[in-house]
Amino acid sequence: MNDQFQATLEFARGMDSQDELKELKKLYLFPKQKDGGDTIYLCGNSLGLQPKSVRNDIERELQSWELNAVEGHFQDTVWSEKHIEAKELMVPIVGANVREIAILNTLTVNIHFLFISFFRPSSMRTKVLIEGHAFPSDKYAIKSQLRYHGLDEDSNLIQVYPREGENELRTEDILLKIEEHKESLALVFLGGVNYYTGQVFDMAVLTKKCKELGITIGFDLAHAFANIPLKLHDWGVDFATWCTYKYGNSGPGGLSGIFIHEKHLNDDLPRFEGWWGNRMETRFLMKDTFEGDGSAEDWVVSNPPILSLVPVITALKIFKQTSMEALRSKSLKLTSYLDFLIESLNNENIFVTPKSSEWRGAQISIHIKQHGKKLFDYLMSEGVICDWREPDVIRVAPTPMYNSFEEVFKFYLILKEGLEVVK
């Protein structure tokens, strides 16, 4: 693909003219520069942009609160059923059926909730396998779960790292590590897309391996949700959780979702329960005994916060105007074009991971050997919003929902200038 690209503004604009998704960009609000122009926003891997329609949608719920008060649960926009719409919108994004999805809490809270159900250490199986470079919050949660079960975290947390001199984690090395510890592994818990490098993991192959060995497998999909096509049900993943505020564009701290494969919905799994998890028909009867409906909703503890749920629905409705396959196709082109442009700089001070477009999400991590933070500061001063990760990475996320090839090209020009300025 790269040999078809050109490092010119005309080429970038030509790509945009052929982009079937270009009209979606108009549905979002971009931060402004000091001169009033839009920033080049390449940070959707951290926080997605605000849909223009979200303000009115929240205002409508505030009006319902004003006019109906508690009766808003059953009148006007019917708060008691709002979570159902959000779940239905998630179905094609995560590749599940609606009974396997629930919306509750925030991401790390849900990791704890799901570990209560799926991390069941026995006398033989006590270990958890994770990426060595997993997001730190995942590590905190898992280590605390091990301690909660009275297990030593150092000997029961198996971490898989890239090979020396490499930045990406090979699928074969994860499989070998699973095989090595197959007798003692209680759970494999991995990210769908690594937050630091943007590497996509082969969830289908890893899940198949765990199923063959009778090992439970779950995924943190924080950087995979609304980024890459997912087939959680068909792959046979046991459980997963995700946030909605990155590529899902639901706003800072947006609500989290969970997936529990239907094969587990009738299992006698331990879980924390609360009144909202009761089946809808009996929820307001206030019975003393919990009565779930045999879906992922059984894991819901409290009623959903409507003013937080509305942006989720608003943002995900936009996904109905396209498909994950179409978004992924554009994403591959955007990151490949960015990779081509960076390579054309022929600068030994920087290198990009992951190199294979197939195994990266809508993110490229630019490793800077010298003056990385100064280069990042220069980019920000020139109207580029990306993010810095210690010790040497600038994460750049050309998001297919609202970024253009012209923006990628302009970023490249500013990066080129910055490499000269910060020498």
C-alpha cells in the first residue's frame, strides 16, 4: 500500500475526496487553536471528540428531570429503559448478542467485578497471565485480586514481555507462555489493543488456545472498542470489559460495558448483586430475593446514571451510519499513510511501532531517541493534540470517524519542522 502514497497536500486531499466516511467529521466538535482554527486532533486513543448533538440530548434529559422529576423513569424518554438502547448499539461493535452485554460502572471497577466471577483459583490453578506492558491500572487491579485471595502476587502473576530489542509482543510467545504454565493458570487476561504501542493482539487465536487447555480468558478492550472489528461471541471469549470514552466518544469518564459469553449466563458463578440487576418485570416490586433474567444484566448493581448514559447513546448512534469494517478499512489507510510519511523523513532519531498495519489499531507510537518531550511540546504549540508517554513515545491516533488524510499530512509537516527545531 505504501508505494501508492505521495508526500504532498494534493495527494492527501485526493484521498479525502474519495473517502466515503468524510461527512462524519462534520458531526464532531474540534478544540480550537488561539487563532480560532481547529486543532489537529490526534488523541482519540485517550479521549474521543464530542459529538455536536450531545448537548441537546443531555438538555432533553435535564428538561425531563425538570418537568417530570421521578416520573422521568417512566415518562418522556423513559430512564428505566435507556440502558437497553445503549446495549443494542454496542452489539455490532463488539460482536455479541444483546443478552451478553451490560453497561455499568467504569472500566477498572468492572475488571474487579468480573474477576469475582471468573478468577476462581483452585489448589492447582492459581496464576494469572497478562502482558508485561499492560496498562498499569490493570496490573493494580489484578495484583490486588491475587492478594484478596491470599496469593503471592510475584509468584502468581505471569507477565509476557516482547523479546529483547523488540517493541511488539509476538503471538507465538504468548502461546508458548500459556503452554508453559497450562497446569497452573487459572486465568489469562490481556488487552485487545496495547495502550502504549497500539498493537492489536490475535484474540481469536489466543482464545482458541485457552479453550483447548481449559483456561478462562478475558480481555480489557479499552483501546479496542470502536477501534477494530470484534467478534467476542464467535471467538468464544469468556468475558471482556471496555470503556466508551476513547474511540467510542462518550465523554470523559464515560460508562463502561461488559461482555459475558452466553455459555456462562446460566452458570452458578459468584457475583456481586444489586437491585437494578433484577429482571425488569420485578425490579420495582422490591422483593427480598434477587431475581435476575439470566443475562449479563444480572451483574448490574445500581441504576444507570442517565446523564452519563445519554452521551454513550448519542455517540454510538453515529456508528449506525457506517460499520466497523468501513472504519477499519479507512483506519488502515490512515495509519499506513502516516507510517509512509514518517519513513520518508529518513530520520534515525525516530521509529514507528507497530510496523504491520494489520496488527495495529488507529494508533501509531513514534519512539523518539532524543529530545522526545521537547518535540512533543513543539507539536502541541503548533496546534497538534496528541499525547506523550514516558520514556520516549508520542502516541498519534488518526481516528477514522473524524480525522482526514489532510490532517495526517499537516501533522507530518509540523513533525518535520519540529525535528529541525529541537535538534
